[in-house]
Amino acid sequence: MEKTTETATVNSQTGEEERMRDEYQKLIQTLPKESNWDGGYLYLYQGCWCPSLSFQGLISFQRHFQVDDTDVILITPPKSGTTWLKALAFAIANRMHYPLSQSPLLTSNSHHLVPFLEFNIYHENPFPNLENIHSPRIFSTHTPYALLPSSIKDSKCKIVYLCRNPLDRLVSYWHFIGKLRPETVEAISLDQLVDMFCRGLTAHGPFWDHVMGYWKASQEMPNKVLYLQYEDMKVEIVSHVKTLADFMGCPFSLDEEKQGMVEEIASFCSFDNLKDLEVNKTGKFHTGKQNNVFFRKGEVGDWANYLNPTMVERMEKLMEEKLEGSGFTFKRGFIYDD
Ligand SMILES: Nc1ncnc2c1ncn2[C@@H]1O[C@H](COP(=O)(O)OS(=O)(=O)O)[C@@H](OP(=O)(O)O)[C@H]1O
């Protein structure tokens, strides 16, 4: 690009960025809001409770993201196994470029390698250049189906959705926010968090709209939306790695299967292996967040150690109502599962 053209483009983008920032500020003031655990707010935007941190990024993502038919978008409610799914998808898609012994996952957390569209990419720059990433490009988001840009819904790109039972997810979230809470903000009790959950007040929630939106999409378009559950992956990861690779358009060859590549990727991305990598023990995200906040226990059923029967009953009853007739059920761990 010639220097004058380049300068003109930069100036027009800066002008556009300023105009958009003004627009966000005006828009955000018109939205219903509730206090969030970090001292910020959740804003009710298009039926979704958006954290202040990702609001501007979400709108830029909705407006500007240009999808490719070969893209793979990993979508989760927070604390559902996103870190795991990102590692698996990255290892699967990049196995031709790096053997596992030289995998970038050894030196970078999977959130760094597969960034969030709203929290990272479009938060940092409303006009990111995503053209030079090799195919399949892998992105992630916590955005509910209803809010996805129509370009994603209408394209041939693939969506991999991963959810987790709401009880374990809530306990995981509670520990996570306990570690990240600014000192100036009062800690949220589990009781308060359960109450917020039942009022629909979870980031990118209501939670039931999130899981149901993608559940319906996966029922209507099984070739476009792969719907996974954390608990199933914990029980049997090898077949999930194969399913994921097939779905992403990078199936394992017979030779790779014979060489044990599927098992190797599954075990490389296991909780125990990733958690103990130096980068995940002591490394930090560029925002200063410690990578170790993404690894705690990685178990199914840990909720039973934290939630009392009243909390469980309240959440279960609500979820039953919300999921009724959908054909979808959660797996809650050994205690109540059949
Ligand atoms: N490799 C692997 N295998 C299984 N489980 C894993 C793995 N990596 C992270 N975890 C557990 O996932 C929980 C964190 O969820 P997310 O990665 O979705 O968090 S985030 O939304 O990206 O912040 C959190 O769950 P809890 O241990 O129950 O808190 C992590 O420990």
C-alpha cells in the first residue's frame, strides 16, 4: 500500500473507531444493568447479559467479523471447558505444522492460541486483520446463538459448542471470580451467585438460553453445529477427539490412527498434562491474568462439595422447567446420575 493511501486508511479507521466509541457509550447508557462480581456491570443487550468488559468487542464482532466457510468457531458458556476445547481444536488442526513435542501449546496457553472474538480480537481492535491466518482459522466466543453475526449463521463455517452441567459450572465460576476479584470489591457468596444464576444474571446468559439456543441449532443443523458436553468428554475423550477432527474437516488418516495420534492428542490436552506445563503454572496472559486460573480440579461432580441441598434443588427445578420438552438433559456427576 502506498504511504499516503496507508495514512488515509489509518486516519479513516481512527475516525471510525472514535465514532463507534461514542456510539457504544450512548447505547450502553440506555441499557438495563445489574452489578457484576468484578465491580463492573452486566448489561442487558439483545436479551443477553453482557459483561462491561466485552460489550464493545461484542458489537464490533457482530458488525465487522468476516467469516470464512472453513472457519471453526468454538463456543461455550464460561467455565465449561473452553481452555480444554481450545487446546484440543488447536492440536488437531495444527498437527501437520507441529509435532506435539514442538507444539505452541507447550509455551502458550490455549486462550492465547485461540483468542476470544469479543474479549480479545475485537476488544483490542474493531478492525483486526484476520486474513493471514492459515485455514482452518479457529476462533472462540461466549456469545449466545441469537447474538451471533448472521454471517456465521449463514455461512458453511463450523460451530463446536461445549457446555457443562450448571452446578459444576457455577462452582467453577465461583472459584474463578474469587481469584480475579479486585480487592476493592466485596466477595460474592455461593448463595448470592446461585441467586444471580436463577435470575438469569450470568455473563452471556441467561444460561438456559445459551444452552438451548445452540441445542436447537444443533438439532436443526447437525452438520453445522456439533454439540458436546464436558461430562461426556471426561468419560471418553478419544472418540471425542476423532469426532472433533472429522467435524472440523481434518479427520485422522488410518496411518495416524495406527500410530496412536488420536490418543496422543487426547492425553497431551488432558487436565493433568496441561495444568503441569510451566506456561500454565507460572505464565501470564498479556492482560496480566495468571494462566493458572484456568486450571483448578477439572472434575465432574465437585459441586457436591460446595452446594447445599437448597441451592441444588433451586437450580435443578429451574433447569427442569427451562429445558422441558427440549430432549436435552445435563449430566450432573455420580451422585444423581442414573
Ligand atoms: N484439559 C482440561 N480438561 C478438563 N478440564 C479442564 C481442562 N482445562 C481446564 N479445565 C477445567 O475447566 C474449567 C475452566 O473452564 P473454562 O476453560 O471454560 O474457563 S473460561 O470460561 O475459559 O474462563 C475449570 O474447571 P474446575 O476445575 O471445575 O474449576 C478447569 O479446571
